[in-house]
Amino acid sequence: MKALAGLCSGLIFGFGLAVSGMTDTNKVLGFLDVFGAWQAPLLLVMGSAVLVTLIGFPLLKRRARPFLAASFQFPQRTDLDRRLLLGATLFGVGWGLYGYCPGPALAGVIYGSVDTVLFLMAMVFGMAVATYLTRNAP
Amino acid sequence: MSTAINGDLAMAMAGGLLIGVAALTLMALLGRVAGISGITWAALTAKPRENWRWLFLAGLPLGAALAHGIIGVPLPQGSSLSPTVAILAGLLVGLGVRLGNGCTSGHGVCGIGLLSPRSIIATLTFMTAGVVTVLMTRHLVPGVLGAMS
């Protein structure tokens, strides 16, 4: 059942990504090109997704537990640190260079481009390097 | 406004709503945040292995295939950038999402929905970094990406 729940959410997520235009790197770069020929529509993707979570998460929080697991695992940290800012900056630069963030890159493998696979392999390598560099951090 | 732009707006909104619904589904059923970078890393490293993560990740391309195949969403044109740029970008994205504990989905869609200050700051930061990067590559140092072949 848990595996099916994961598949279900992933399917809706991937469907939404393709419908929204987020799997089109040209559209994403056009959206980030605020000082050029700005393509605003993608702003609505995060806008409407956040609208759903802003309304839905508080409603879910009223329940004692999720339907198929023992507890809700909401992130607990509230502190801001340099690592968060550095990480978000590096991520944003990578996103702005090519136009893929992790979800659209994974969904985009169906387009059959070798470059997408190279992007994902480099991404996993980057994750491993970051994990190694912060292995002694709290 | 042209029909194409209106169509893009409607699709962006519909797609965004679905992404939000997917995040709600995962939270309602399994109590987990639908953060794709976190799920990817945990799928590769977490022990004991939990199959839902792999199935969630498999659902992403399958869901996209359904969108193109069943309701006929037009296929993207594909990138004109070189494999070198793809690798450099992937490396930075991987480093960044691990150091910053999340990407567009975890911080942007879920974290803001939970009104997490870390996620709000992270989202503003990576959006700004993305905009500045495109400003550089398209307007201030045009041709820099073309030089990376």
C-alpha cells in the first residue's frame, strides 16, 4: 500500500510537471529571464501549487496521523544558517544555467536526451560530494 | 494577449494545482514531504530501503509520459545547450540541494505551504540566483554558455 501511495503521488506530480511546462527547459529559462523577454506563466505553477499546500497542510495537521503511516514527518528546523543560503544559491545557479531542477529533470528522461541523463548523474555526484563535505557537520 | 499565452497560463495553473495535490497526497497517505531532491538522495542511501521512494521517483517520468500521451501536452523542443553545461548545471544543483536541504518542490511547494522560514528564505534565494544567472548568461556575458561545448 505504501509503495502504491508513492507511485500515485509521483504519477500526479510528473503529470503536473509536464502539463505546467516545467519540464521544458526553454520555458524555465524564459521564466528566469526577468530582464529579457520574460515568460511569466510559470510563476503560476509555484503559485497554484503553494495555494494547494497552504490550504491542505493545515487541514491535514488536524489529523493525528497520516492514513498509511505512524506519524507526520514535518521538517522541524527553523534556524537560518550560511549553509542553507550557500546551498540555495548554488542550486539556483545550476537551475539558471540549464533550466532543470531535480523533479523536471527526472520527469524529463522520457524525452530521450542523453544530456538529461548526464545532468542527473552529475546531480547525484554533486549530492554525494556535498554529503561528504558536511559529514562532520551537525 | 495571444491565445498561446492564455493557454500557457491555464496549463501552468492546472499543472501547479496537480503538483500541489501530489504533495498533499504524499503527506496525507505517508506523512512525508514531497521534496524530490530529498527523496532521491534517501532512495539511494537510506537504510532500510523503503520502496515508496523508488516508486514515487518512477512515477515522475511515467506521469509526464501520460500527460503528453493521453491529453496531448506538446513535447518540449529540447535544450540547445551543450552536454558540458548540462553536467556543470547538474553538479551545482546536486551540491546546492544537499547543502540547502531541498529544491523547488521541498522548499518551494511544501516548505512555503508549511510557512517554514527556512523554506521561504531558500526559495527567495534560489529564485534570485536563477534570475541573476540568466541575466549573466543571456545579457551581461552573452555567449558564455555557447563557449562551453
